[in-house]
Amino acid sequence: MTLRLYNTMSRRIEPFAPIAPPRVTLYTCGPTVWSYAHIGNFRTFLFEDLLRRWLEASGYQVFQIMNLTDVDDRIISEAGQAGTDIDGFVAPYITAFNEDREWLRIRAAHAQPRATGFVPAMVRLVDGLLAKGIAYKGDDGSVYFSIERFPAYGRLSQLDRRELRTGASGRVASDEYAKEDARDFALWKAAQPQDEAVGAAWDAPFGRGRPGWHLECSAMALDLVGEKFGTDVLDIHAGGVDLIFPHHEDEIAQSCAYTGKPDFARFWLHGEFLNIRGTKMSKRFGNYTTPRDLKADGVDAAAVRLLVFQTHYRQKLDLTDDALEGAREGARRLGEFGDRLGRAPLGTGSPAEAEAASALRSLVTQAMNDDLNAPRAVAALFDFVREANRLLDGSKSAGPELREAWEWAGQVLDVAGSPAATLSLTSADTITVTDSVTAATVGSEEWARGLAVERIQARKSRNFKHSDEIRDELKANGWEVRDTKDGSEVVRMS
Ligand SMILES: [Zn+2]
């Protein structure tokens, strides 16, 4: 069974085949780094991470591009108010985005171009469109794309011309683009004093200015895949549903008018919104949640991944406290199983283990090949864990097939949380304290066990000062000491 994906262009689920297998070029629109990206943005990035991981697990060599929009109206306005240039203004948000992305275990794109780093490619694209007579210079000095000259305009968003006129004129106006025709959009905006003040203006043969948002993605995608693979058509272009119009429509118009190819991307994939308690997230509604807010609340990244993957990417997801709590519990259970499996002695395996392993692989494969049906893949993972736990209860060892299937599924979904480790110790515990402590990584379980035993020995010899020091050191490294009737236990704090 091959991978089938819903293509927004055709509104159908189609068998996926890349242009030049095993290579897959994947372009994913990245964040505008004017603020912290919220959990709704990250739902899209998680869907794209799942897509990428599944392509890789299926043997494709993926080349993923995720751009950073580091120049736009909001960035220019905020940088101006902060009295800094755009570079200085966006730097902390780029760092924060990459921290949040890593925390959520989202694989880094192979290329993460910044718009301001690709201005020459954008100038070339605009030049090419002007030469073909598809772009024109307006009275205001800006360069516009004439959609009259591109008959395929509206194909992705399936707007007929009449709808387009009303729909587009509103959006384009709200973007503050001056225009000759209400439907035309700015490729290049003439430099204004506020742009110059924050370093957001570049020289170009058609006048000093800055790129429009839509232009960035076309120019960076074509430049990167052109240079690397000599191609000008992407295998997959992905983003959130809110990007279908006008952003992706405009990307197609610019790119196809420039290359002369019928497609800019063979597959267009779009992820649905995330709502918070039924409302679309926005700063205005006060329901604006970022990954760092969740992290500060002690939420495990695996729980966020699990929560997102329990809903299909083309369905709206409502983030509620109950849903999050359920996902935390689920991720913790998976983490505990992983921990148990890791500790179990290596056995030779059994027919029952082989069966559980092969069921997991085939169910996850079927689910993921069916337009990335992660909810079904997750359900198969929980079934596997239930069965494997039962087998571990009986045999106390685990064979290679069980371990490999678990790891393989982890490469795809990566939803196992960290278990709350508890080490119980009694005064009878005699491990060579110094060896085990010095050899172990600070904060690790082995290290904690060593220190906990040393503390029991200190208490036995009534050296309470040392015992308290150890308690503090454990605590500083994430372990809480609880004294029990016949010894003590140290518990990893979550
Ligand atoms: Zn884009």
C-alpha cells in the first residue's frame, strides 16, 4: 500500500509519487518572527513534522525548507516603536522559535532561510515577471502582479472570478497594499521612511523597496531547489488552511508565471486550525498560548505531540484542559512503558512478541499511508503497549522484535513522555557509592541512586549535615527525597 495524501489542489486523496524518487522536496511556510509563535502555529509545524517523519520512515530522502519571515508590516512597525532595526528586533524571536521547535521534538528543516537573506533571488523573480509583462509598476513606485495576465489565478482556492473580486479586494486592502486593480497584489513595496529607519529597504533595478510577503516563499523555494537539484517544481508544499488564500494562491501565480510550469508544487497539504475552548486563538481573546507557557506549566512536550496527533490534521482541534490532561496521562503511560522495556533484560523473543511487533508496524503503516491518519496510528501504539505490558508481566524479558517495533513507532510519532522515576532504597542498599556517582551523569537516575545511598549511610552515622547537603544537591538536580519507614525514596520531579 502506498502513501495517499489529500491534495488541496484537486480536493482529492491521491497516491503520492515524487518527481525524482527517492528525493522529496518539501516546502513549509515558517513563522513570522515578530513575536513568540503560538500553539496554533505549532499545530501546523507538528503536522508537517509528522509528514516529514513518515516520508523518511517510508524510505524517502526528504529535503525540507522552512522559511522565517523576518520582514513584514508588523515587524517594521514593532521595530520602529522599539527603536531598533529589524535584525535586532527579530533575533530573540528566532532563537525562541528554534527552542520551542526543539522542545516539541520537531525535526529541524534542512534549510531555514530568512527572507532578508534572499533579497537578490526576489529581485530576480520580480525582474523576470516585469520582463514578461505580468508585473507592472504602480504610481506609488511599488511593483504589482497583474492577475489578469495569469488566467490560472484562483485554481487552488477555487474562487470563480466573481467571488475573487469581492473576496480578494477585502484582503488585499487590509494588507494595506495600494493597487491599480483591486485583485492585484504587491510583489515589491516602494521604500517608505519607516522602512529605511529600521533597515528594511533594498536597492533594486525597479526601485528601492522591500519584498511583499508572498514573494518571499516563491523566491526562496525556487532558488534553493534550483541550486540544489536543478528543479523548479516542489513535490509538496504545506501550511495552515489560512494560507490557502491569498498566500499560496499568490505563491503559485508568481512562481508559475516565472517558470512557465503548470505547477509550483505537485501536492498542496493544509492543516486545520487549533481552537482554544471553541475560540480561534488570538491575543485579543486572551487565549494566546505558546509552547513556553505549556512548558512552564510542567507539561511534557510528548503530551502536546500526543494531543495534536490524536486529531486528524484536516480536522479542527479544540484544546481544552481535559484534553490536555488526558494527553499528559497518555504520554506518561507510554513513557513508563518505554522505561520498562528499556530495563527488561534482552530475551530471545517469542511468537507472541513477534505478532505484537508486526501488528504495530502494519497498523501504523496502514494508518499513516491513509492521508496521515495519526489518530489511528496512536490507537495502535496504545494497543501494542497494552499487549507488550502483558507479555512483560509473564516473561520478564523482551526480545529484539518488540524493542525495534517500539523504536520504529517512536521515530514516527515520538509521543512517549518521561516517566516519573521513583527509586526506593533501604539502609540495606550497598552499592559502591563513589564509583557509581562519579561515573554517572549528574541528574541521571544512576547518579541519584548513588547519592541517595550515600545519604542513608550519612544518616546512619548521624552525619545530618552531610545528609542535608545531599538532599539539597538532589533537589537542585530534579530529585526529591522522601524518607520512608525503612529507608528513603527519591522521586524525579516533573
Ligand atoms: Zn509561504
